[in-house]
Amino acid sequence: MKLVRDKIPQIIIEDGRNPIYHIADPEEYKRELFRKVIEELEEFREDPCHGEAADLFEVTYALIDAHGLNFADVVEIGMAKTKLVGGFNRGIILDNVE
């Protein structure tokens, strides 16, 4: 059992097979989205390409939406945080604070 893209059952039917599936309730959907983010992150780590990045982005977007958050607001807040405390582009690793 795993969360799949919306058209996968139809693709399976068109391939002559019979998909057994159900529509998740909101809590199961959120739980499965968290699992899917981890799956897609692992796939991107193994093969950092545009396709895997797109999969990771799509499931992250769905997770944000499932929690009732507006993606544009998330982007705006992220930009504000970057302006205030910076981003993650320089690769700074904090080893300790004395």
C-alpha cells in the first residue's frame, strides 16, 4: 500500500490489470504524504535529476496544501526568513557555540 499519483489506477486499467485501491481520509492522506516525501527525497538523493526534483516538489506541494497552507504564503515567508537569517546556499555547518 502506498500513495500514488491520481491517474495511476486508470493507467493500470488501460494496461489490462485491476487496481485495488481506496481514497484516503484526510488523516491517512497526510500520514501517507509524509511517507511519500521521505520516499521522494531518497529517490532524489540517489538520482538528483529534474524528474526526481519535480516528484519531490509535487509531493511537498500536496503536503502543504493538505495542511491548509497557501503555497504563495509559504514562499513569501520563506523569502522573508532568507532575508532575515539567510538561506542554505553557502553550506555553513555550525560545529559548536561557545
